[in-house]
Amino acid sequence: MSRYTGRCACGAVTATVDGTAVAVRQCWCRQCQQIAAGSPTTNAMFATDAVAISGELAATSYVAASGNTLTQSFCGKCGTQVMGQSSARPQFRTLRLGFLDAPNDLAPQVAIWTEDAPAWAVIDPALERFPRQPPPPQKQG
């Protein structure tokens, strides 16, 4: 049995995750704000080999402020954001919490790219913060 499952709004893209998250991050970079309607994205990072995606993904890639190439994948039919992947961290897949069916135990631990957050942003003071790109998490085994 998978630890997590996910699906887009129309059901064309599904996922199973057979592992635990290595990190859960709230990202305030400008690109994430653009795909999240002005708010941060909230993302769980899993080992690449723990994630199985079914269905057809559409994707866009760009060079982010970190200097890494980011690929944002989404359902080409309904537009649901599915995941992000960094060229610097191919060992991880970063799934959007909204894509996961029951992410109730995946609370953010860290807020990243906080220097890009708007003045009105409310960031939990209990979260560790990084003004820009944090160091990569260690893969849990």
C-alpha cells in the first residue's frame, strides 16, 4: 500500500508515493507565487524512486533565481499543479500538497525564498526561514 496518493482535479494524472517526505517547504519565490495566485506553494519533497506518476503531464522549464533549471509539471487537461523538479536535485521530486489526496501529516517545516514574499505575507514564526535557496535535504533511507 502506498503511503500517499494524488490526483489532479480531472483525474487524468495520478500518483503513488511509497516513501516519506524528506522535507516539506513553503516556497515564496516569484515563480511559485505566479503559479499559486500570489501565495506560496507548499511542497513535499520525496525521493525520485518513491514517486510513480500515471497520466500525461505537461511541463514548462526555466532558469530560476537560484541558477538551477526548474521544471514545473501539471495536468495538461485541467491545469492542476503536480510537481516541480530542480536540475540541481534529480534525486528528489517536489509534489504540490494540493495534488496529494490526504497530505494531512505534511505540515511545512521551512519557509524558503522569504525575501521574495510580499509585505502582507503571513509566515508562521515557528518555521525555519531561508531568505533564498536553502541547502538540499538529505535523502532519508
